[in-house]
Amino acid sequence: MTGASKGGSMLRISLEQLLSGVREQALPVTGHSGKIVPGGVFVVLPAPVPQWKMPENEGGERYLAEVLALPEDRGPAHIVISEEQLPLLEGTPCRCTVTVCPSTREALGDLAAASFGTEERMPKVVGITGTNGKTTESYLLESLFSSLGKKVGIVGTVEYRWPGSAQAAPLTTPGCVELHSMLAEMYAAGTEWVFMEVSSHALDQLRVAGIPFSGALITNLTQDHLDYHETFEHYFDSKARLFLPEEQGGLPYGAKAGAYNADDRWCRRLGNIDTSFVAYGIKEKPLPGMRHLLGSILSLTPQGLRLSMEFEGREWELSSPLVGGFNAMNLLGAQAMALALGMPVEALQNLSSFAGVPGRLERIENTRGLDVFVDYAHTPDALVKAIDALRDAGFARIVTLFGCGGNRDRTKRPLMGEAVAEHADIAVLTSDNPRHEDPEAIMDDVVPGLKNCRETHREADRKKALALALDLLKPGDALLVAGKGHETYQQIGDLKRPFSDQQTLRELMR
């Protein structure tokens, strides 16, 4: 690499010079001190916390001394560091070249793209954000584009999947380097489109840096992750980065197509960014000059739903086996995104064959004739939507089994209790993933919200609680098992013990 300069004992090169070297030599890049490849690039990332907290928290700089102390044949050849972190190198022997940049999170995205070749070769990526519905939207779009002969990949809460590969997902949105590595593999496998769930954490921490999104969809915004974001405004601002241009505080790339839920007051604020974005909804009437997919529900039954749609002078209907009003919004969201991407109206009929997502109001078939559903609902709004979906489908009573995760936003616990008390007939309070909290203490936090519930049961052992809930069912009732959805484990402490709501229910009903 030419043009290097010395600052004290450090050999410094610009980010442009480093990028050129990474491309030419296919240098490995990482932001994890435990994944350094000898001769590669180590990017010193801040802690995974909101940006305003970064100066008060230690991230990769905690491990910088250990990295610099590695033997030459085991350490990196290049270190990328921010101006704020630069003093950490003063007086420290450093054999590496050093690159100083304003944001190491952004730099990691550029370097990962250069290392894996994704800056030139990658599938078209559509980002899907929002509190609820991201997984269903990604599966709906996967089904729709696959029906048209496209090779499609999925990155989200349930799994990472593309032609020839599938793996369980440890995170909704993986880390930046992992993302670019996957996108390179997807491109090599012939994947044309990727539908990616993008969490607010991933947007705030720039885990999606270096990815030029072809489209963005936002489903809704309700209370979640305030233990991280602290305020609703910051939560929204993080989601909005997927849509906003860089000069308005967005990411250093812009979505070429956008769709947003016009029935959600937060999402509706995105309508002023770009008039080519497609709004969708049932309640709000189209605004002049806006592209708006207006839907109405023709029927809701235990067997499914039927919708009618209007968009830019066209009208059509769609039948679906999906249950509930919130799935009507999911179907509208997928259609709005497809329309924003230029798909013809006629192709949208292919959504009628989509049967659902694992753990998303998933019906558990059984020989006892019981109506049992498993859903990932783990926020107050998601609980309301899932319960109301079963209510609208015509069931007599709704029994709802739920819990709250440990080491997460405590303020939503009584709110989840209130949601069940107000919308369900019987509540069965149990343990979810307690992590490092006492399950009984977590349930104590929920109890105040259940004070007006018609009938409440409490059982910390989730398997016993499932058996209890099944015993409460009468003909015509529905059981909603909420919180864990597709998960196949229960996390107690640091240990993830095998536990599947679906499998346990099938065993109990056998």
C-alpha cells in the first residue's frame, strides 16, 4: 500500500488506501477480537449500545491492548480506529498500520463489502422493519417472488435461508461482517432477491452498513426495546434510518422503493420523505398526491380471510387461509412493497396460496378437535392483535397463555398483563425465557396488569401451564400460546434448554 504516513511510531494510511488493499489482497476483516485472522484487519467497534451512550461504554477498545500484544504471526496487519479512540494507541507499541475514521461502524461495512466483493456483486435486498409482522412480511414476499420464478433468500428471526442453505437464526439481523459474508454466498448460489428483517438495534448499530437496499418496508411501531432506546422517539428514529436520506440523518444509502403502514401514526410520518413510497392501510383514506393501497376486509372466519384492494385506479380481491385482521395488514404490506418494486397487480394473486409462518398464529393440528394456536407475540400490541384475530374469527372464548422474558424491558410487563386482561377471557401466566431473573419475580411484575382479568391462573412451569390451559378449553374456544413462537428452547440463566411449545402441545394432546 502506497502513500502511508507516520504519526509518531504509528504507520497511518487512509481508509481509501486500506479499502484498495483489502480488495486487491482479499484481506479478512473483523470487528471481533476473538475472530482476528493473522495479517487481516481489526476494526475497533464501540459497544453495542445507543450512539449517545457510546462515550460512557467500552466496546472493542477493551480488547485493544490484548490485540496489540498478539505475536506478529497471530495478530492483524491493520487496525481501524476512531478519532475518539486514537489516544488508546499513544505510548503503545503498534506494529500494525493504523486507519483513523469518523465512524468505525460505517468503516466496517465498507471494508466488509470490499473483502467479500458485495460492493459490486450482491442480490437485491429489501429491508423489513417495524415492531411486529416483520417475519410474516418476509415470508409473504419470499412466497410471492418465488412463485414468479425468482431465487429468493431470507434473513430474519426464524432462520437464514437461501437456495442450498438454511440455518437457525441466533439474531434477527446478524452482525455486519456475517451479513456481507452471507450475501456473497447468496449471490454465488444465484439468489436474486433477499428479504431481510432489520431490527432497530441493527439500524442504530449500523450492522447493515455497506448494504445498498433496493426497498424498505415498515409494518408498525409499538412499545418494545425501550430498555435499549429509552424513548419512543429514538426507537422511531432508528427505524426511520432505513428510509431517510443521509442528509436527513439516515444511513449513507437510500431505499429505492418504500412501503409504509399509513394506519400507524408513527409510520405515517415517513410519507413525506418520498412521494414514490406506497402507503397501505384500511382505516386512513388516501392523501392527495400519495400512492396509497387501500384495503378492506370482506370476511374473517376460522378458515381464513378475504380482502378487497384499490390502487391507482385498479381494484381486485384476494382470499387467504391466514386468520385474523392483523394478517390482513400483513397481506396489504407485502402487496404494497411488491407494487413499490414494480410488480404487476395480476401477480399478487399468488399470495392466496401462502399458508403461514412457523410460530406466527400457527395452528397446532390434533385429533381432539381443539383449536390451539402458537404465536411469537411478546409485546402488548402483538398480544392484542393475536387475541383479536382469534376473536374476529368467531371463537367463543379465548384462553391466552403468556409470560415475559427476563433481562428485558420491565415496563412492558404490566402492559402485557393489561392487554390479556382486556382482550382475552382467561389468562394463564407462566414463564417465558427468564434468563438471569427469577421467574416468579417476572410474573409479579405482570400481575398488576391482570387485576381486571375475568379469570387468571399462574404456573411458572411452562409445560404444566400448557397442560392447565388445554384443560380449560371447551368446545368453540381457542387457546393462544404466546411469546416463544418458533423458538425451540427456553433460556434459564445462560443455558438454552430444549423446549418447543408446538412439540409439547402435541405430546399433551396425543
